[in-house]
Amino acid sequence: MRPGFTVHARAGAARAGRLVTAHGVVETPAFMPVGTYGTVKAMTPEELESLGAQIILGNTFHLMLRPGAKIIAAHGGLHRFMHWTHPILTDSGGFQVFSLKSLRRISEEGVWFRSPVDGREVRLTPEDSMEVQLALRSDIAMALDDCTAYPATEAEARASMERSMRWAVRSHAHYYRPAAQEPAGGLFGIVQGGMHMPLRLASLDALLRLEWPGLAVGGLAVGESEQERLGVLESLVPQMPAGLPRYLMGVGRPEDIVAAVLCGIDLFDCVMPTRHARNGHLFTASGVINIRNSAFAADLSPVDASCDCYTCRNFTRAYLRHLDRCNEILGSRLNTIHNLHFYIALMRALRAAIAAGTLGEWARQFLAARRDRGAVA
Amino acid sequence: MRPGFTVHARAGAARAGRLVTAHGVVETPAFMPVGTYGTVKAMTPEELESLGAQIILGNTFHLMLRPGAKIIAAHGGLHRFMHWTHPILTDSGGFQVFSLKSLRRISEEGVWFRSPVDGREVRLTPEDSMEVQLALRSDIAMALDDCTAYPATEAEARASMERSMRWAVRSHAHYYRPAAQEPAGGLFGIVQGGMHMPLRLASLDALLRLEWPGLAVGGLAVGESEQERLGVLESLVPQMPAGLPRYLMGVGRPEDIVAAVLCGIDLFDCVMPTRHARNGHLFTASGVINIRNSAFAADLSPVDASCDCYTCRNFTRAYLRHLDRCNEILGSRLNTIHNLHFYIALMRALRAAIAAGTLGEWARQFLAARRDRGAVA
């Protein structure tokens, strides 16, 4: 079924809504933990559920290489393969392919790249990406786009955006092709155009010639400054249809998410909470701490005394530091639980503040506290 | 408190009993998952609990090096450090030190070794081992022994055993020293003597001059044949006091455990289920499978159709193989759950067969089935 979206509260440009999919409802603004290889690293599906995750992201690029779409399709799709019963969004694979740089070549038809797994040459066209995502049976699929590099001249950004728009048309045509079975989900389009506002608006116009159950903002979190990113969002988002969910791809730090929610963004994904966890970087109300620091060797307090996650309720900083030093799997697990809890609690707080009409004050305090404490991620 | 032990059912030499400690009851025969660094690798305490683990083993050698006894003592002991509320047995550190071979030198006082963590020289005397184990507040501590190499001449085995017996006396004297606080648990003695039965019996005699709440058989699972091991057990165990629990250290494969239970052993530990899990070797009713095998790439069946563990209820062999190929932490977790479930279910079946008076037949079938299928671990 095509996802449906309703907004039930607003606070300035920010909105609280409900995204309805075949696998259930996602309350927005929402954060999607990233499950690259059919697993949110270190977590079981039940743990994600109990943390309050309502939707996760799967990476088409990685899954098409390992184990391949065929094996996942034989399981009946990605949900059953990984035993996750709630909504899944899959990306198109484009972002990862473009990150390969020297290992790929691009044409109007699509992208060819050397598999980082076994070196074989792999093709990814809009039609290929749709085939994989249809096989994965994700609730939300993403159009294949040409991810504009940063920085890019106006001419470069225009050429890239225009190719993305032609690929969006091909993605749409293939995902919804009339002869085929009704897709399990719906396809989101992606606005490109780099840091060039006229291109961003042209991209949005081009997309709106087709019907999408949601739109994404791509090509951000690629190296631009915070100011540039907010500049794009502040100009672009008000032009996006109010009735569609808006997904800011790959962003980011807690403060970036808060700022983007204030601009009217509804959906987020980022590897930061899970990757940081495995590197011992833990989010707290007063900023990020590195559990590897020897200052924590005999610290009997929890990571964050104000946190009620499983990790903080049961384990000390000294224990977590010890697990990290010994490369114990449980360390990655406990850190991941804590960081995902932080992100998911952040989204819950944002939704509550929007509903209560207190978002402005809440966000000012949140951002000021992090700036004061020199929070870095 | 000193552990207490009662036997409530017998089948030949085998017994079913209850080992009572300050942290609860252990039904025997029991298997102790190994928690080297204050974590049974990849598992939370709650997962171990739900698998039915009643007691775990902590490694004094590893914990004294990282994080050190002082930090664990500051937490109130190993239970609180690692958030495990059930019984813990700690080994003495001797076995690991003796495994270092060229990196250690031994004297009557104790052993000196180079820390494999940072290269510093570390001393381990019987008194040192007791100090660490008392700080860990384990329910069962083990005397420091000189672990006899295999093979060993009679003279070598005798010298090693006699040193172990002198160290047992020193361990006992220090663990229960009168001026100190009452220990949290009790101290087990360890019978040594290599493959030489007169030495084994002399070792037992020497130990029985002191009071121990339990006795262990050490110096097995060090390279001897199955026949040699069973030879020692069949001659030694009938001479051990019937009222004390008997712990066979470091053994082993499921078939070895069954054979030892038939000889009258009550307690086991081994890294095999957890280490095998991380290497993709999974125990099943029809032997061990290697999930890395490409034959499982598209296998939609569970690891073992007759198994009701979390892994087998929810995930396919194809998914587990995929996780293993991608080095995903969840793979180690799901494999560990399955293998520990296998071992703990095995012990439950052994206890039930002893109580039902069907142990002989049960064991014959179990061992025959594994021989037929060429089960290897």
C-alpha cells in the first residue's frame, strides 16, 4: 500500500504527524536507525521495538551485494529475512555508489561500479534499484538519484539535478509499472540541486509533475556548512507540499535534527548513534562523552544519570569502559542501546513539544545547553 | 556463605543434586557458561537468565589484568560489576598462567608472568589468587594449582601434584584466614596427578585433610585421549566424597559431558559453545554445522528444526550465514544464544533422565546418534 500521511499538530514550520504504512504507523518527526546489512548493528528487532523505534532504514546497495535480492525475496522480503515487523524504508543505493568515486562510472543509463565485496562489475540503473527495492518489499522505496558532489558549480549541480529528475521519472515508471504486481509500499522522490536555490526549486517542480507519497531532501550532509544546509532547508521546505512527509537524508547530529524539525522536516536517518556507539562515543544531556577516556576507569556512575535506558539503569561507566577496552561485543550492544535511546527519546520530546505548543522554547534550551557544554559529535 | 550440596536422585554413578549458594540454587549436573572478562561473550545477564543459565564462570587471570580487582571490588564484587544476580564460580588463574608457557616462570612461592595485555611482570601466588577471588566475591572460588602438562612422566606429574597440594593448603589458609571478614562463598580444592592413578588418589587424600565444600578434577582436557580421561574419571570419582559436588574443569564437547555425568560429575565449564558460536559452528541434534558453508546461502530452514531457541524460532540459516559473512555482531549473538541453549537444554535433559531413572538408555541413544552422524566439535 502507498503510505499515507496526516499532520495533527504544528508549531511554526514544524509538524507532528502520522505516517501510515502496510507495516504500521510511524509518528513523526521520527528517526530511522540504519540497518545496513539487514540488521541494525548489534541489535535484535525486539530490542529496537522496546527502544521505541517505529521504522528502520535498509541499504539497497549493501543488500544487493550481500546476500543479494534473490535470497531476500525468497524469504518474502526484508521484513521476514531480518524478523522486523514494523515499517522499513530502503534507500536507492545511489548515495553509496557515488561515494565509491574512482570505482564507478556514470552514464545516462545508470552507474557501473566495482563491488567492494568481490571486485566484480555491478550495474545500478533506476530500473535495477527499483527491482531490488520491490524484491525487498520495503514500505518506502527511494528513487535513484545522482547525488551532487560538494562543492559543485551551478553548471555541475544543474546537470546532476537534471539527470536525477530524468532518473526519478524512470524510477517512478518502473516502480509503478502497470503490468506488475501492486508494490508493497510507495516511492519517495528526492529533491537535488546542491546549494543552488533556483536548482532546488526547479528540482521540486520537476518532481511534482508525478505523484509521490513523500519527498526527500537529498544532497545535504555531504560536507556543506550548517549555515548552507539551513539556508537550503529554510528556502526549500516551505515550498514542499504540506500534505506530504519530508525526509532529510543522512542528517545527523542531535542539534542538526532539532534545527531541521524547526524547518518542517519529518523523517531522519543517520548512522551516527549506532556507529558512535561502537566507537565508544556516547550521547548525554550534556554532550558526547568518549567512554574510552581513562577518567572513566573507576567511575561508578551511569553514562547519564538522567537517562532511563537499560544501559544506564544497570551498568557503570567503569564497566562500559572495561568492555570497550576488551573489545567485548556486549560493550557495542550496551552503547548502541544507550545512543539509540537518546535519539528516539529526542524525537519523542520533539513530538511532545510540537503537540504542547512549546517547541520554540524547548529547542532554544536544547540547542543552548549543547552549545554551552561544547557538545560535539 | 559456604555452598551446600544435596543429592536427590541417582542413576548408577550419576547424580542429580542442588548446590546452594548465597546467590541462589544451581541444579546439577550443570553447565557454567564462561564469562572471561566479566561478560559471557555477546550476552546480557537477562539473556543468560532466560536461557536457563544458573551459574557462570569468571576468569581470575583476565579480570586481575583488566580491569583489575580493585575496580571490581569498588562495585561490591563481580556480580554487581557485571549485573549478574545468580551464582558465580571464579577459577584461580592458574590454568591461564600455565598456558602462557615461555612467558612465565614458576617457583615454590608462585608464578611470575608477563601480562599479555601490557607486558608488565605480574605475580600470582596462592595468596594473590585468593585475594583477587575474595575481592570478586564469587560464590565458589578455586584453589591455585600447578596445572600438570600433558604428557608428563610420573616424576613430573608427582612434583607438580605435590606443589598443587602445598598451594591448596596455602589457598585454604588464606581464603579462610581467621582475622578476615567471612568470605562471600566457599573454596573448592582441585585434584591433580596427570594420568597417573596413584598420584590422583594421593592428591585426593591430601585434599581431604582439609574441609572443602566441593572438589574439582583438574588437569584434564589438556590433550589426553578420551580413553585416558574416562580412565581417570572412572577410577577417581568413586573415591571422591559422595556428599560434595564434583567439578570437571574445562570439559567440553556434549558427548564428553554426557560421559562424565555417567561417571558422577556434577559441574562443567567450557568456552566451546560461546567460542564455536562466534566462529559459526552450531550444535544441532545431528551434530555440528558450520554456518559459513555456502550450502546454507539460500537455506530457509532454521539451524535445528527440533530446537525452540529464539534464534531457531525467528531466523533462517541463510540469514545467519549472511550475518556471519558480513561480520555482524547480531550473528555472534544469535549463534551464541543457540549454542548456549543447546548446552543448557542438554543438562536439563540429563537431570530429567537421572530423576526418571532413564539415564542409561538416554545416554546410549545420545552418544550413538552423535557417533552415527559423525558429530565433531
